[in-house]
Amino acid sequence: MRSQASRRRAEERFKSARHADLKSPKAHDTLRQAEAEKTARLRALRLAKEAVDKDLANRDAAAAKARRSEPRRRVPGPQASSPSEPQ
């Protein structure tokens, strides 16, 4: 019970301090800029990952196509014995 009350008071202080910080235009612009930078960084990472995934898919497709176009090798199987040969 006591820890819940102290936690609630701490959260209220945090909210009120953050609310006071957000009232200033400079803080608002700073937060907006930070969000924009974060978004740009995440977008760059996502695009890089998509490019790598696309490249790997293209390589896999090319390898599969190359395997299909190669002539098949015949591997000699076990020789069947003829009835005239002694076992």
C-alpha cells in the first residue's frame, strides 16, 4: 500500500514536470526535432533491411534458376546381377 502511494506521487510529479516542460515552445520544438530524427533513423534502418532482404531474395532466385538450368548428372546405381553370373 505504501509503495503504491509513493509510486503514484512520483508519477504525478513526473507528469507535472513534463507538462511544465512542454509548455515552453523551445522544448516543444526540441521534442519535435528529436522525434523527427528518430523517425528518420528508423526509416533508414527499415529501408536498408528491405534492400538486404530484396538482394538475398534475388540471389536465392538466381541460384534456384541456375540449379534448374544445369544438366542433371546421372549417377550410376547399383548394378543388377544377370542370371548367368554366379553370386
